[in-house]
Amino acid sequence: MHGFLLLGGLLLHSCSGETQLDGESEIPDGKDPARQEILLNINNKLVLHKTDTRTIATAGENAISTLDVYVFGSPTEDGTYTFQERFAYRENSDDLPADTKELVLNAGATDNVTTGLLSLHRGLFVKFYCIANDTQLVKADGDEVVADDFTPITFTAGSSTMERAGSPTEADFIQYHTRLLDTDVLNVPLAMAGAQTLPLDLTDTSISTRQQVNFKLTRLAARFDVVNKADESRFTIESISMLNARRAAGYFPIVACGTYPAADADLMTTADKPFTGDNANIGTQTGAFYCYPSLQEDGGALLLKGRYKVNETETKEVSYRIPFRQQGVDGQETYLDINNNHRYTIGITEADDLRLEFTLRVADWTDDGSIDDYEPDNDPGEITVTIPDAFQGRSTATLDPDRNVYTVSMSLDAGSSFDMTVGSASPGIKIVYAGGPSAQSNNWLTCTKNASTGLASGSSYTFKVTDGYSKLFPRATVRVYDVLSGTENILYVDAVSVPQPLATTQPAKAPNGTSDNPNSFDAANATVTLYRITGSSADVSFVCPDEMVLVGKPGWMDVSEPVKNGTKYTYTLTLNDRDVELTTTTAAGTRASVAETTDNTVVFANSKNTSTLKVPITIKLKDAPMTLNFAALGGSNNSYAEPAGDVLGKITMSVANGNTCLVPAVSMDGVEVVFDFGGNTEWLTSTVTTTDTSAGSKQQNVKFQLVSDKLAGAKDVTVTLKNKIGGADRKFTISPNVGSLSFSGNSSWGVDVLNTGGKTMTLYKVASGNSEKMKITVNSWGGSKVESSNTSIVTVSGLTEQSVDAATYQLVTTGFGTATLTFTNRVDPTKNVTYNVTVNSFSAPTLNSSSVTLKAVPKNESGSSNLSATVTVTSPVGGYEVSSGTDSSIASYSMSGNNCTVKAVKAGSTGITFRNKLDNSKTVTYKVWVQGILYQGEPVWQYYGYYIAASNAASNVPWDSKVSSHSYCNNKSGAAWRIPTLSEWRAILGGNDTASEYVFNVYYNKVFPNQYYWACDAYDGNNGYAMFMTMKSAFVDKNPKTGKLQIRCITK
């Protein structure tokens, strides 16, 4: 940001003679009743197009290529004025800005007046600001002004009432300045400015007469003329440049742009401007160089480059520095300010190859003592300053006779004042303060007009220190000017030897050497802003013509010895207690601790009078905070407990695999993480990620992560988030949270029992070898380990310690009996659970009977047959199965649930063995004995020494090889069954071919029904033998082989 130094002429100031071109434009026929016509009279002879001129001010210097009139309005005379509208003149109407109304300029009644007609909206008080030959304005913050920066006042439709204020305000507008030059050289047409700041009343809508506004344009630049005759001085000038030239100027008022004293960035060395023109090096070359106003403290100078004529045949390249100083009548040299709208004439008198003798003369921008041949109605007249007797010796007034300028050194003692008389009845008085627009609030000097003395030709004013004023005392420039002519006299007023704060460049980096330095010194308000960071400091500089001393400071501040450079003193103020608690008095008179205060000061003074010539520097402390958000920890099973007393805040962090914890942090320049594990395992690490940055603020996420291979034995860790810029750090603890152990089991053979409620396990083992059937899953954050009290009974196959949260352990039963298994959290061994383990052996199934005898009794004999039996099996732990069944040729068996039924097949002995499904060595056998003859498991008949099957083996079959080979019988169970021969049939019938009646009655419908039965032997090729059982008799005989007879089996 650039301030303005108050130099040069005021805005209502005359320009030197100009030339006006002919030409008058028409006034619009129709008049808008809502608008008021204003005749603008510019008291200059402006050249609207370049023409030849013979006045001191050339046509180029008076040329107007652009002219902009900015109108500001306010509903009240002393209210806030904001932008209302803009009128513009351009040589080419096509170049008019889109947001302006065209301003047509015309020659006035005299040749040194230019007029323009404005049509303004009624209803407000208005002020006028005019800028010529400069269309690129720059705001106080350094940004270029653009069209969108201007928003006109809005009026209520159909009325003269302001509905909405415009933008910018007048206060902001008058801080605009020209663009900053780099090395550029000013050329014509030259920027000019003028203003009418006396409000014009347009609130009376009944007035329809045209009103007039008069003001003059004043050039922003100073002009240098060079008088040199090369044939006499032996120096031929080739170029001119300027050292320590100001880079810009303000418009309202016309001031040099920058700080006071100037910072390096405020000054420049211009490019070389060729020294050319009709009179270059042969006389007076006018307008050889132009520059913006500058102060004598800037050390500005012109640099003339060219060639010095050593002799008739030799020249030498030379350069000469022309400082801005002037020799008075007493022989003393006085350094000059370079004021705008002034003409500086450099006369070259003599030169050699080492030095140049010259004279420097200052005048208004005219040769004949008047400006633009414009005769003002009155003159501000001579200034006379009188110091009251009571302050003689304490205040002084010094007149510079060469410049006719008074400088008053004014005492700041109570009642201090001085009087000024002016040889004008009604001059304009304006007080401006060094330091730019922001310094104008330091209005320490009050001017009061005294009662008339009766002399119409003069006025008297009294100046005193503003009542109750306690801020800075910058140099005051009192400008006494004539409102119409713009001519002026100047009076400087300095507060006697009060050290003046200067804008001071601060170190780029904070004390830590890496962060940007946030501290600042506001010289205009004498305030140092220090952030509460370790070693926080700020440099403060002053200008004081006398020795400066430190008068007082708070105990929490250190003040260095000053670094002196002429009248400049620079101190370093250092905060020695970052965490100091400042106090302030409350309304009730009590003391309260506060974070900031504005009534703590470091006081410097002029050593000549430390009680009155002092300047207090306010120290404003600001926190450099670090804000942590513990409400957004994320992860799983994480929590935070607020600090209490001396107990730090605590994050309880789950050590579950992969868990993280997030702490968002906002600080000025970031944080660093420091862990204090207290010598324990370093189970935690962190990463810091920046999520957003803005001026003075950095948002980061601090992410805490588990180091899984170092979790065992983890203890609470103290975490320090260090404030990188040096502000207060934050401490808290992170405690590992292992949760509680939980268990689940899986037995692959399904018999092992895990009782999580009673903390018991019942396991089983086979008779020979180890059993690995039971798996236990332990859920424990951070991992777990297991230990057996007796590995001869139960142990673990594989790892006994695992880092995973859900660890599965394979249990191995190695013996029988009881033992314990203790499961322990890997991180916190105090978290453990013990199970009582019983390892049992398997048992064989049990039977309700160990054996059975099955007995077959012939059907025709007394007694009953016992052909089947059922045994009940009781299942053991592990279940059972049949390991070996009965000999199916002797007995068959079948299972129905736990019941096993055996059936007799043939005489003999056999058994069925049952075993434990999980331990095959655990068996039991059910023995079976079978007695008697059976046919297919059924009782048979016994007659005449033969056993006769109780049923047919086949029916309705012819006699063939199957009959002769006994095929129908030899596959029947219970005996060696066969088909009877003819002789065996005879034997069965009682030994005869035909059975007796007795035998017939024994057999008929008991053993044999009315059917015919083949014998195995054949009668001949076509017939076979058979036994015939008819309803009346039984006999043997032949029968055609094709006959369909029955087959009955017998054995002996």
C-alpha cells in the first residue's frame, strides 16, 4: 500500500498559460426536469489539440487529450459522499468509456477559460473532482482501478431521493494515485488534477437556473529547463535522467506517493531521456525533463550525461550529478523539495572533466510571474508568525528568506499556541500531515480564525494543539491559498523534537527461521503487533534530531540498544515472556486476566525533555493459537477425555489392527509431532497432512497410526504438538485401548466343549497319538498369546503368540487329565483369561446284551424257533458305527436307530462289532450262534430223514438243465439244498411210488399243496420224473419235460 507525502501545490491551483482552440458545441434542446445544468468553468487556457505556442507553458504541456470529471453526492452537506456519475472528454469520441457521459469542452468568454456543460441529477449536495491526461488510476492498496470499481448512486424511480449509495466513497477516491513507474520518463501531455470540494447544493428541485462551478487544473509534474551553451561550457549534453525519483503522485491533494522517509521501493532511477530540442546545447531548452514531486530527504538529483570538450581534437564522455540545492544570500546551501507545477531552471556556467558549476532557479511555471496570464482577484499575501511571550524559547518560528517559507517548531506544553497573520481578507487554509492519507487522522494541530482587526487586507489565525490529542505528531503543512488564482504560501509546523515513528521493514522470517514473520509495526498509529511466539520481536524506527532514550517498558518486553543512522533510530522490541498474562481493570475496579490488551506501551523520548517529548508505542499482543479438534478422531473405538487440573487430556485409542486416530489442527504455520514413550516400546507413529492454507492459517490433519510389531507392552505416550511458528504447544496423552478378550471355538470332530461362561474346556484324545481337533479363536485388540500349565496334557500347535486381533490357536491334546490355558493380551498382559481344561478319553459303545443263540426247529416237531434277536446300542461320546458285521451266510443284521436286529440264515456262529467313530480302538462285539436247518431263514419240514423246504424254489418251470443241475436250489440259504431225485421222492412218500393214505394226509395241504414237483433225473429224452400231489393221492411218475411244474428243495 502506498501513502502520500503532502508536497507541491494544492488542487485549487493555477496552471501556466495555455492556448485554447476555437469551437463551440451545441447544448441539448430538451431539459430533463430531474436534472440540473451546471456550467463548468476551468480557469486554464487548455489546448484541446496541439498547436504552436510561444508562452512559457508549451502547447504540449497544456494539451488535453483526456478529461474526466468525477461527481460525488451526499444527501447532507456534511454527510458521506459517494460516487454519483462521471463525465468524460476524449479527442476521439469513439474512445469514450462505456460508463460515462460525454463532456463537450468549449472556449469560454475569455481565452483563459474553458467551459463544459454538465447535467446532474437533482436532490443531493455534490462535489467535483477532475483528472486530465491520466486514465489509469491506482487504488491505495496498489490495485488498478477498473470500471467495476465505480457504482453510481441509485435514485428512487421518479424522484430525487437517493435509494442506494454509490461506490467508491469520496474518502477512498481521494487516495487514488497514478500508476507506479518503473524507470519511465514523464512526457507530455502531462497529468493534471483539480477539484471543487465546496459542496454544491442541488437539493432544491424548484431551482431551474443554470449554476456555475469554477476551478483550475494543476499539473502533477515539475518541469526542468536547462540553459547550456556548449561552445562556452565545453559540455554537450546528450541525455538527462533522475536519481531517487518518486514513482507516482496522488491527485487529491497532489502529493508524492510513498512513505516518509522514502522506502527503497518508493524511489527509482529513471531511464535516460535524450536531450533534444530547438535550443538544446545552444541556449535555454525548455521542458527538458519532468518528474513527480519529491522531498529533499529523498536525495533526488538530475544526472546529465554527455561529452566534455578537452581540446579542439579530443572529447571525453562525462556525467554530472545535479543535486537539488540552492545557495542563499548568506552563502549557505539549502536543499529543496521538488514541487509540482514549478519550473526549475538549471544554468550551466562552467565545466571540466571532473566537475560542473551550475545555478538552480525556482519559479512558477511561467516567465512573467503570473500563471497562464490569469490575474487573480486577490493574493494570499505575506505570512507573519508570532510566538506568544509565554512560549518564547520553547517554540520558535524560522523564516527561510530564499523560499519565503516559515517553519514553526512548536512546543507541546499545555497551552502552547502561535498566531499567523495573512495579507489576505479571505484566504483558504488547509492543513495536511506528512505520511500520506492514513496520516491525516493525526490531526494534532487546530486552526481558529480570530476576530477581524478591522483591516480588510489581512486575516489572523491561532494555531494550538488539538484538545485531548494523544497520538502521533507528524509534520503539519499549512497551505494558505487564494481560492480563485490557486497561488499559495506554505507554513511548516513541527512538534518540538518529538521522535517520529517511521515505517519499518520487518525481518522476513519469524524467530524460528522458517515461518513467515507475522509481526508488524504500524507507524501511523504507533502500534506494534506481536504474536505470542517464542522470541517474538519487531523493529521500530524513529526520526529524532536529538538523542533518543527509552523511558519505560513492561517487564515482559526487552528493548535493544538502538541502531543509529544519522537522525534515524531503530530499536528491536522482544517479547521475553511468551505466555505472560496481562491484566486490565474492569468496570467494577477488579483485575481480570485477558489474552490481549491495548494499554501496554513502550515509551521513547527525546533526551532533552523526557516528560513531554515522548512517543508511546502501544504493544498489542496476539495469540498464535493452535486449535485441535478432538471431536473428529475417526477410526474405531477411539475416545477423548478433557484435561482436568494437572491431568492432560487423553485419547484412548483402540489397538485393533489397522486402527488410526485423526486430530485436525489449525495453526498459523503448521505443527510438528513429538512423542515421549518414557523408555517403553515405541508403538505409535504419525503423519501430518496439510488440507488447506490461507493467510496466517494452516489446516492440517495429524494422523496417528499403530506400529503393529511394537505393540507388545505398549504404555501411555505423551504427545506434544509443537506450534512451528513458536506459539504455545499442546500436550495430551494417548493410551492404548486393548478392550476385552472374547473367545469362540470350533471342534472339527464336534465333541470338544468350550464353556465361555464358566471358562472351562472339555477336550478329548484318542487312545494312541495326539489329537488336534479343537481350534480356539481369541478376539483381543493388538494380538494375544496362550500358555499351557501342562503341555503333557494340552498344548498349542504352531505360534503361541499372534499380533492379529482375531487369533486362532490349534489346541493339541497330548495326554489325559486336567490343565489350564491362559490367554493374555499381547499389548497389556494384565488383560488375561484362564480356562480350566479337562482332556478325556473316548469309550466303546455299550450293548444291552452281549450275545444270542438263534434256533430253528422243524415245523413238524414240537418247540418253537428263535430266528432273530434285537440288541440296543448306547452311543458313547463321539458316536459309534459298525466296524464289522455278521457273516451273512450265518446271520444277517439290520440297524434301526440304535437297535440292531440279527436274523438266522444257517447254522453256525458269527458276530457284529461296534466301535467309537472317533477312536476306532474302542469296540464292542455282539456274538450270534445259529442252530438248526433253515431255508431262506425260515423253518423247514423234516420227514423220513429229509429236510423239506417250506416253500417252492420255483413255479411253473419246464424240466431242463436247470432242474438236472439243481440250479433252482443250490443258491438257497440255510443248507445245501437240492432238487430231489426220483428215489428221494419215493423215500419222502414213505418208500413207495405212491404214498399211503397216512402219508398223504400228513403232507396234503400242509407240506405240499395240490401241485406237481419235478425230480432232478429224467425218464427219457422227452420225459422227466416228478412227484404228483393230487387231492386224493401222492405218487411219483414221469411227466413230459415241457410240462410246467414246481420246484421244491430238500436237504438231508
